[in-house]
Amino acid sequence: MRKVLAPLLGLAFVFFAQDLAAQNAKPVRDEVKVMSVKVSGVCCNGDLSSLKKKLVNFEGIDEVTADNAKKEGTNFKITYHTSLVSEEKIRQMIEKSEGCESGESPYKVKTVSYLSSQK
């Protein structure tokens, strides 16, 4: 009987400890941030619309607006949730996106600044 009881008590202790740890864990803090990103390599309206579409369809990004396409630098305004996506992920997504003409990744993030943050 002791051989059966000891493992059962050990298993019960493990489940109790995990449940207690889960209750004490701090929830992920979500902020809504608005960032301005200057991107070079956006040559035409096709580039602009495909990049905007890719960004806005990514989980955690609520809204994307942009100036007219300018190869030297196009300004994007991106509203996103910090609990779902990071600035680094947004940068990577932009810089790994294919252009409409060459199929390569012509985009480079030049500057990032924050316009506001909401709770």
C-alpha cells in the first residue's frame, strides 16, 4: 500500500504546486502603441498596398496608414498590441517582405518613433 500511496501523494503535490504557480503568475500587460516607421525601397503604389495589407493582416496589428510611396522613404503609422507583436517582429516583417517588381526584399526600416501609447 505504501508503494502506491507515496507516488500518488508526490503526483498530487506536483499538480498542487503547478496550480499555485499559475495563480501567482503575472498576466501579460497589453498596451496599444502607435509607431511611426520610415521605410526605404517602397517604389510604387503596388509595393505600398501589398506592404500595408501584409502588416494589417498580422495578428496584433490593428491599423496601418501610409504616405505616398517614395523610394527614399515612406512613412507608415502602425497601431499594434504589445502583448501580441513586438517592434522587432514588425521590423522583420517589413524587411523580409518581397517587392512587387523584383520578388526580392527591397525594404529597409530607416527610423522608428512612437507617437502614443494607450492602455
